[in-house]
Amino acid sequence: MKIWDDYDDCIIGVGTRSGMLSVFIYDKQKMITKLVKRDGMSYEEALEFIDFNIEGAYIGEDTPILVNLLTPEEIKDYFEE
């Protein structure tokens, strides 16, 4: 499985899909927080970096997945739309 270098501590699990390769799943907010703390980026700079350089990159069938964790209220909102 492919990884995003220097973000091992942001892995929250492994995703499996029928007939497809398993992939690592990363917590996007943890990755942003890491850039803010480690590299001194603002939240907006870190978000833009992740969106463009990581979330926007395809590195093969086993490209890792980024997850935005939701509260129960946020999940409910998706069903009400």
C-alpha cells in the first residue's frame, strides 16, 4: 500500500473495497494540524497544500484516502439535503 511520506501518525485505518486494492486512510485534519505545528503554516496555507499536493494527487490504484471526520450532527445534515 502506498503512503504519504511523513504522515504515518495521521493514518487512522485501512480501507477495503470489493475487488480493489486496500488503501491507507488518513485524517485530513491531523495532516493539516501537523503542517501548522511542524512547518509554521497558517491553517489556510496547510489546507491549500494538502488540497493541491496530496488530495489532488493520483499515485495509482492504491492512492491513499483522506477523510474529514464528521460529528453525528454533520452526518445527519447529509441525509437531510
